[in-house]
Amino acid sequence: MIYGLGTIIPRFLHYAVMTPFYTRIFYNNTGNYGIITELYAWMVVILVVLTYGMETGFFRFAQKSQDSEKVFSTALVSLFITSVLFVVLVNIFITPVSALMDYRNNHDYIRMFAGIVAIDAFTAIPFAKLRKECKAFQFSIIKIANVLITIVLVVFLLKIAPGLWEKSHGWFRKVYNPDYKVGYIFVANLISSGFTLIFLLPVILKTKLTFDTGLWYRMVSYSYPLLLAGLSGTINDALDKIILRRMIGESDGLSVVGKYGAGYKIGVLMALFIQMFRFAAEPYFFERAKHADAKETYSFVMKYFILVMLVMFLCINLYLSVFQYIIASTYREALIVVPIISMAYLLYGIYINHSIWYKLNDLTIYAVYITVLGALVTIVLNVVFIPSYGYMASAWAHIASYGSMIIASFIFAEKRFKVNYNMKQFIPYFMIALGMVAFGRYFRYPGLEWELIINTLFILAFIIYAQYKDKLLTIFFKRGA
């Protein structure tokens, strides 16, 4: 639950504060929000490259080694060197890098972009150490502080500062540019990332820095497939925001990306709960592997994960008339993607659960095979269907991609680490949930009050059915979620 606070609260603050704020600040310029959506999609991709699987590698080798401090120090030094090198290279080759990302006239955006990603990559290992040491409270406080600092700075720079600039006749008029707008979002994020690094200094500095070349080589050998897998996985997550602009055309591309990004934000609320689960579950799964009943535990977790996520899926989509106010009205045409994106992330959560088989058995090369397959599905569907169907093709590509990854993972695990998940038992649950969402979408309710009442009864009915069949509430409260 504390990890949940460290994940849910920052993300919730971002959705509840920043998404409404951005879409209303850029109410008449959806292209500006498109810039934010696209560049942060690039950040997701680059962050995977700069961390190159070291986070999971740290967990694995800290578990196997008697000297976990040496593992931490080796990973930390490695990420420090590569992060600094990345910033230096981006600044040296700023012109071609900006041209590649199609921001030829905004070199400053790319410089700040590089700084943010580099700091976030470097701090991944200190955060991993906090997770390993079960310092969930400290982990969560720093994560929440990062978002709060960002919010305060963004609101000041985009909302308060323009008014001060109008009234000022001194130094403030020289240092502040009211037309910079989107650029100040990256300024705020760079400052908040810097503060996060400062907050993590006690974790970093109390460690005696050593670098074990042999250990590093073994960690990289273990982790590089996770880099390839992670890169393929981020293609599934971020590619659509990057190529939509280029396939639709420069004139409307950023505007379409902005609208799609806003609708996507609501659908991706599912990812909040999945991320919360992953932070707590990954170390737990590794620890549980020592026990004789590990496979039964993994099956148990998968079962109740799916049931709880289906409840969340229903809450997001049956209360969409409420959630729609997160984004400004000029973006709401993209709400049509919300059921698709939220279901896609539920499938991704199933894959995250199942993927423990190759991590436990040092078979991370299979992560590459699986996620490359998913990436190929994403690329093909986006390239083929975006010209005809726009961002709807991108939304459905997520379903196809994550679905193909689940199937591939089960096929590969069959002879290597088979767990009896009995996936057929979930078919009725999915059918009921999808039927309820379809009804909620196409039925004409007499009014919002009736819509909320009827849809709440749907959710309660689903929970009662899950309690009757699988004792959802009993297990939930007995074992603790």
C-alpha cells in the first residue's frame, strides 16, 4: 500500500492536476500539448536505453551475492558514466539530434530533455535500493515530492508568472518570457529531477564506491536482453505518439497527437495500479522463488490481480462521464480510445505477472523474443492503418501487441517454467466486464444521475459475482492487497 502511495499519488496528482491544467492552458492550441505528449514519449524510449536493464539486474545479483553493496556500487557507477556521456554527446551533436527528433528550432527543448532523462536514469538504481531494503516510505516521499515540485513550478511559470510579468518593470521582465510556454514545462521537470537527485544523495553517498569489472560484465550479460526487451516494450507504449505526427502530416500532426495523448491519459489510469503492483511484486516474486509453493503463489497472485484490475477497468469506463472532465472539451473527441487503452493495459499487467518465469531462470533472452514480437505488431499495425483510421489504429495496436506478447510468453514458458494459471476461468469475467462497458457506451441514459446509479450497480454486481465464484473480497481482506 505504501508503494502504491508512492506510485498512485504522484501519477494521480499528474492526472488530476497537470493533465487538466495543460489541456486548459493549451485549450485553443492542441499542438502544444502534442509537443508535450511526443517528447515525453521519446523520454520513455531513451530512459530504457540509458538504464539498460540494470534495475532488474541489481535485484537479481543483490539476491545472489553476499555483498549487495558492491552490486549497488557497480551498477551506480555504470549508470553515472553512461548518463553523463549521454548528456555530453547530445550537447555536442545538438543540431543533428534536434533534426532527427524534428525540433530543429528548439535546441533548448532537447538539451533539457537530455538532462531530465539522464538524471532519471541515474536515480533508478538508488530507487531500486530503497525498494530492495523495503524502505517504501522513503521511496514514496521522494516520488511524491518530485511531482509536487513539478506542479508548483509549472503552475507558477505558466499561470502566475505571466501576470507578474505584465505588472513588472524590473528584472523579472528580463528573465521571464511569456511566449516560451511549453519550454517552461521542461524547465520545471529538469528542476524537479535535480531535487530528486539531491533527496537521494544520502542513499548514494553512504555507499563506498567501488567498481567490480567482472561483476559488471555479468550484470550487463544478464541485463542486456532486458534492454532489448524494454526497448521493444517501450515501442509498444510510445511509438504511436512519435509516428502519428509524421504519418498524418506536420500541419495537423501535433494537434492529433495532443488530442490522442489527452484521451490516452484517461485510459492509462490502469497503468497506475499496474505500476504500483509491479514495484511491490517484482522483489516479492524473486524472494518467493526460494519457497516450495512458489508456483502456487504466482498463480494465486495472477488470479486476484486480474479480478481486481477488471474492477478498475469497469470503474474507469463506467464512470467515463466523470473522468472526461480531466481533459478540456477540445480534447474529448479522443475519449473513444479509453476502453481500448485501459483493456490493453490490463493485458500488459497479465504479461508483467507471467514474465517472472524468464527472470527467475536467467532466461531473459526470451524477453527479447516476446517484446520484439509485440513491437513488430505495433509497428505494422500503426504504419498500415494510421493513414485510414488515425489514432484508433494506434489504440487497437496496443491490444494486438500485448495480446500477442501474452500468447508468446505462455508458449515459451510451457517447457521451461510452467505455472498452472488456468486462464480459461477468466473468460466469463472478461465477457461480463466487456458487456457492461458496451452497454454503458451505447445505452441512452435518462440523465447523468441515472447513468451513475446504473453503472454503480453494474460494478457491484460484478464484485458480488466475483465474491460468489472466487471469494474476491474474502481473499482481498484476509491476505491484504
